[in-house]
Amino acid sequence: MGVDFPAGFCYNAGKLSFYLSEALLLQYLTNLWNALDFGSLESILLRVASVFLCLTIHETCHGLAAYALGDPTAKRAHRLSLNPLRHIDWLGLIMMVAAGFGWAKPVPVDPHYFKKPKQGMALTALAGPVSNFLLALLLLLIARGEFLRAVTTGSFSGTWFSFLVDTASLSVGLGLFNLVPIPPLDGSTLLAVLLASLTILLRTVPGVSFSANLCLLCMVACLGLLFLSRMGQRRQGWKILLRIAQAALALLVIALAAVEFWVIRTGQRDDAAKPADAVIVLGAGVNGTTPSVALQTRIDAAEAYLKANPGIPAVLSGGRGPGENISEAQAMFNALTARGIDPARLILEEQSANTRQNLQNSLPLLEERGFDSCGGRVAIVTNDFHMARVTLLWNLPAKVVQVPARLPWRWLSANYYLRESFAVVNDLVIRPLLA
């Protein structure tokens, strides 16, 4: 599944492709694992046997291919073995079961033994997927023979037949996923190049700077893992650091995925049809005096809600930031009054610089208008991706009515949903620690 390159960075960079391949593979394995009937011990044991068989064949054939091409490294490491314990990385296996992804022990390969190192590495890489396809073919032939025997004799073992078919399916999936990132020649650095190119491209697109920075961060993380992997070939301490980095990265991805799920789920809630006693419209960027796309959608949502609920007051909250000739509150006031909203209903709050201040500064202004902060209902108008952070920071008795504003383009919305997950972590974890 993975191959180590002890010499030469361009060869070591190939390990990244194999790790990514493993991530895709083990996601596939996990899907099969999650489909298990955990009430059946037999089913669990058979599935574990399938996983071990496929992984063992895959890894062993990497080593056999390298050995056939003149590299004895895998043989010296006792990796030309059908013993699954020589190939399974237990931390990676635990992560696969617990978190949805993991890794196996990469087969050590030294390309300096090859007459043609680049071609040798490509053939060594291909050996794993090819072995999985051949294994699947063999298992399906055996399953076909079992089926024909059952038709003739009337005796049929469903457990054995299911094991053959399931293992064949697993083996095909493993082989296909490992074909995705195979490095021809020394093209395993392609991923880093693609991430760098995507970063540059996204820099030219307005409003998606966070996605560009995230691509850059991913590229740095990949290069960091490559460096640790290279150093781990020489010193045990670096190998331990690699394991720690892998586990930390896995936990980080899990945590961010959980936060992202919550952010998306919260953002899908729409209470715009429900009445409220007051409204708070949260500001967003202003380009000079022109509302940004995000702010414009909030203005649209606020207009619709205020017209549907006449008479209730509304705080327009948002100060003046860099590049803004007027405050965000003033930009919203100008737009709403131009659309027929009574200015007497609108209260400007122009001091806030972040979401926490928006909420804290707006409530006293509403209380001056007679709003009951203990038993009242306040409609919060902001973008859908922003709603999760609002609910996180809202710690008052007043009930929140969510009025989400949605961006017009999905790619822009995806960028902001990603950004919001990090913003939630910042407000929930980082700020309290620094306070």
C-alpha cells in the first residue's frame, strides 16, 4: 500500500502519494466495516480476515516486485511474508476502526538498487494493485465454482460464499484506490505542485482567500510529513515524531469534521416564518460604500423579515473597518431605508468589530426600546454559515429566531463554511486559552 524511499527527496516524495492512497483505501474499508452486523462475532472475524488477506497480499507484492528488480531491502526487513502481523500498523488499524481512516506499514524500498530507478519505482508501485486484481479474480473463480457445486449437489455454504465475494470486492476496491495516486517516474510530487497551483489560482478569485490559505496549509502539512518520513528512515526518534504527527493530524481532521458538520447543520435551520419581538442584523464587509456580497444578502433577508413583521425594532450592528468609507451599520441603514423600511424602526450600532461585540452591544439598545431580554424573542439576521457561531456566543435567556441569508454561489458558500469551522474553534478554544 505504501513504499518508503530512503534516499533522494524526489523518491521520498512518492510516499505522500501512497499515504493518500491509503487514506482513500481505508475509507473504503471503513465503509465495509461499518456495514457489519456487530451482533455476529463470526461476521466480524471474517471481515477482519478479509482485511488482513488483502493488505498482506498487497504489501508483500510490493516487496516481491522490488526484490525481483534487484532490491533486497524488503527481504532484509522480513516483509516478503504472508504473515499479516509484519504488515499491519496497529495504530493505523485502530484509527481506521475508530476514526474512519488509517495506514499500514510501508514496504521499505531503496531505488538505488534498480538499474532504472524511476521505472523500478513505478513497477514496484503497480505490483500492489495488480496483485489485488489477481486475488479478486481468483476469489471470484472459486466463488463461481462453489456456486456451480451448490447447484449440482444442493449443498451451499452461504458464509463461505459471502466471504469469497466480499473479500474479492474489498480487494478490487483496494487496487482501484491505490491506482489513483501512483507516481510515474518521480511525479509523486504532483500533489504538492497541484496544491501550490491551486493556491495561486484561488488567490485571483475574490472572496475565497481562506480556501487559498487552506490549500497552502495542506501543502505545508504534506511536505512536513514527507520530511518526517525521510528522517524516520535514519533515526527511530524521527519515526516516533512521524507517528505523533499522523495521530495529531488525524485527531485534528476528526475534530474539524465534527465542527463542520455542526456548522452546516445549524446553518440549514430557517425560522424566517416565525415572529419575533426585535431584530438584530449583523454586519459584514463594505467595499468603500458598497455592501459586499455577504452583506447584501443579509440586507435582502432583513428587508423581507422586517416587511413581514411590521412595527418591531431592528438593530443594525457593525462598525467601520479597513477599506470601508462608512460603517457596516450605515451601509445597511442606507439600503433598507431606500427600500421603504421606516427609519424610525432602525437603530445603528457602529462600534462592534466582531460577532461577540455585535451581540453584546445590540441587546442594550433593544432594551431601551422596551425589549424583554429574559422572555422575548429576537430574530438574528446573518448568513447561514455564520449562524453556528452566533448560537455559540449567544448566552442570554432571550430566544433566538434564526433568519439565514444565503450566498448566491455555492463555491463562495463552501469557502465561508470552511472558514467558519476554524472561527468556531478560535472562539471556543483559542480565545479562552489566551484570555
